Amino acid sequence: MKPAPAIAIVYNAYEPRPTATGERLSEESVAEMAQQAHEAVRSLGLGVTLVPLQRSLLNFLGRVKELAPDALINLCEGFCGRPQWESNVAGIFELLGLTFTGNASKTLAICQDKFKAKAVLRAAGLPTAPAQVMLTGDEPLELRFPLIVKPNNEDASLGIYPESVVRDEEALRRQVRRCLDNYKQPVLVEGFIDGREFNVSVMENGTVTPLPVSEIDFSAMPKDMPRILGYEAKWFEDNPLYQKTPPVCPAPIDDEMRVRLQGLAAAAFRTMGCRDYARVDFRMDAKGRPFILEVNPNPDISTNAGYARALKAAGIEYAAFWGTMVRNAMERRVVHDPADAGAR
């Protein structure tokens, strides 16, 4: 009888960020997510070990080598407090011939750059909001108000607050300068679509499968607040903005819109070269036209987050999801055979 595979769950332990030190909750949550995945995988009867990635990359890789797992569950969202290095970690796994769940380094890197990701999606004929990048804050504006200002290379709603939505030149330049000062990276200025917000989680289980559509319910938001899911609304449960933006899954939409959103999500998943799982975020304008905000190839997959909520709505157990991800990874696994010079 074939032995069950041995799995290592790798994740980035919290490290203080070089900038924006007040935004730490999204990073601290990774350890909790890893623990939940550990319990789920162990419930499948698989041998599983948690391996945190801390400051010493060599110590981390030494521990992985010592364990010699059949596959890694990759929950690393960065390194040394830098989410921009998320793809680098996956790239190291690839160079070392380690099999891992989740997306490849190339996909992670492209999706991390919001402006370039939008260009790829547009080239494939998929709808995105108009946008431009600002490197100094002095560039001529090419877009019409209202706009939303975001760090170009962050995730988890980092750097997005109610004041990120701007309606005049003065507010725009102020927000661009704030992002440049706080995040030390290009700034994405994007047309603000003042409408409904949806997301579609996608998983690969023999085929690309969009899960039930989720919607952010903005109906309780104060009239003078922009209807967005910013950092505070996403992460701080005692914050009024969190309490006034509950997710609803399945979303209250008709079948035509559900099929349309799921079809766009599957197309975006394929276009960005995703594998295993991802989440696609949308905004819908007053004419009912959906626009892709971004493709998140490494979404929060903890039990209380949106991806797990979509799994539940689809009737998929959390542990079963991880079983599928391990199976996907094992099917990609290449065994090193010294007799085969082409083995990798």
C-alpha cells in the first residue's frame, strides 16, 4: 500500500514592515491561517509539519531539506515584512525543485504589479477600470474623477482608506504623495467605479471551477463615506467600517449576472496563468457592467475569510479543499531520477 505523502506547511512569520508599520494585522493572520490548514490536512490522515519562514532563509530551507516533504503547502505572502517578495519565495522553491501548492512565481509576480496585471487582462479582452501609474505625483492626469489611489504593489487592501477615493486635483495629489511616502513604490490611480462590489473565488479540481459569487453589502455605509472595502473595513472586526460591510455569499444576483461574473473570473484565472486557487475582485457600474479590479493569486484562505465562505456555499469541506490542493501538487511533482539527464 502506497504511504501517505508527507506535507510541510510553509508560511511567513510576522516581521515588522519597513514602512506603514501600523498595518500589521493582515500579516499576523498568516500564522493563524497556517494553523487552520495544519489541522485540516492532519484530519485527512496526512503527515504534516508547520515550518515558519523567518529572517534566516538558510535556516528555513535547511529545515525543509531535513523534513524532505513530498509537497509544500505554500502560504508565504512575503519575506521580512515585504509582500513584494512573495514571488521570490515561490521562485526559490521552483529553483530547488520543490513541489508546492498555489500559484507559480511568474503568476504571483505579475499579479503583484496591479498596473501590469491590468494590462494583461485588457490585452485578453477582459474589462478593467481605466488607470495610470504615478512615480512622482507630478505626472499629468489622464483620467476623469472620481478616482481611487492605491499602492501599486501591495495586497490585502494595504494603503486603501476612505480618503483614497478622490474627487478633485488637490485631494488626488495629496493621496499620491501619501502613498509614495508611506510605501516607497509606484502609485496606481484608477477610475473609481461607484457601484456594487463582488468577488469570485476560483479553484482547480480537474477543471477551472468558479465558486459561488460573493458580494460586499454596502447598504449600511454612511452616505458620506465611499463604498469601498479598505484596510480597516477588511481587518478590524471592532471597526464600524468592518461591521457595515458584511460579505454575502451567495450574492443576491440573477443567474445571468452570476454566469457572467463566474465566466469572467475563470477567464481571468486562465489569462494570468493561475493554478490551484485564486480570487477575482469586481466592481459593477450603474449600467450593470462588471470590471475586474484585480486577480489575487494568494488570497486569505483562513476559515473565516471569503474563500472558505465560498467553499462552504459550494458544499466543499475545508479539509477536502486542502486534499484537492495536495493532490494537484502531487500530480505536478517530478521525481528526480539520476539516470534521466532531463529530470528536473
